[in-house]
Amino acid sequence: MVRPREFDFEDVAERLLNAFWLRGFARTSISDLTAATKLLPGSLYAAFGSKEAMFRLAVDRYQRYLRAAVASDARGLKGLEDLLDAAVRLTADDPERRGCLVINAIPEAASYSDDTRRLLQDDLRRSRRLVRKRLVEAQEDAGQPVDVDALAAIVFSAMVGIRVLGRAGESRQQLQAAADGAKLLLRRYFRGPQP
């Protein structure tokens, strides 16, 4: 007879996310995960599978959190500015300065399975697609052609840079300066030089 679960799945999944987000995949041991979840190793493996399966669950949970945190009804240029400001807000408001779970995971990618690497790449592609979509909208709104792919690379790089610099301890002011620099570039492209 199978015993019913004696823990809150959502609570434990959130604890797994926080453990991996704080330490990364390689530096998070099973002991760390059992301490974070308050489950014995056997219960943890039985409920979630391998350590890498737990990490994929954490990444999936993080992706949902991030999508909700950056959601905006704004389109075009305003939508891009909102994305840049959201990167600053999410980074600076985190007292532990954990940065972005997905970006943090990239240096360890060689040690992951194909499924995990694909999950991380899908997340990065999804973020780039959102930036590109807002740029296409901005181009349509302005009625002027721009190099959407080049601008998307710049904006996406600024967002990644904000998250990495925040994890390194840079001040909110410095992070906002990076976002404002990208916003100034966008305004010049779409509105001409500002007075």
C-alpha cells in the first residue's frame, strides 16, 4: 500500500527553488536540499527524482515566478522600458542578491543532461523573443525601420548584465544607470535625439 505524502508539495518545491537559487546546482548538495526541505533523502528522491530533476523543477518554478514578476500590459518602447526597470527592481530588491537562476546556471551547463540544457536555453530564447516582440511593436508604432535583431541583442545583454552585476553587489544606482543607458539608446532610435 502506498503511503500518502506527508508534506506540502508546493512548499517543498519552493524550498528547492530557494536552495538552488542561492547556491547554484553544483554547490547545492543533497544535504543542503534535505536541510532546506526538512525531508529525508529517501522521501526527497521518491517525491522528486534525481537532484537534476529537482533542479529542473526549480527552474520551471523560477520561470513562472519571473514571467509574473515582469508582466506588463505595456507594448513597444514602454514595454521595453518596463522590462529593463523590472530587471533592476528584481535584482536590487532581493536582499540576498541571488541574480537570475537561469543565468547563474549557464556556467555549469556542461554538467547537465540534454533535457536540463534545453530547459535553460528555452528560457533564454523566450526572454529574447519577448524583447524582440516589444522592439517590433516599437518599430511599428514609430513607423520607422530599425535593425531589430541588433537592438534586441543590446537590450537583452543589458538585462543580463543588470542581473549579473546585481549578483556581484553593484548598487541599485549602478543597475539603474545600465537600464537607463539602454533606454536612452532606444529612445534615440525610435524618437530621435532628445533635447
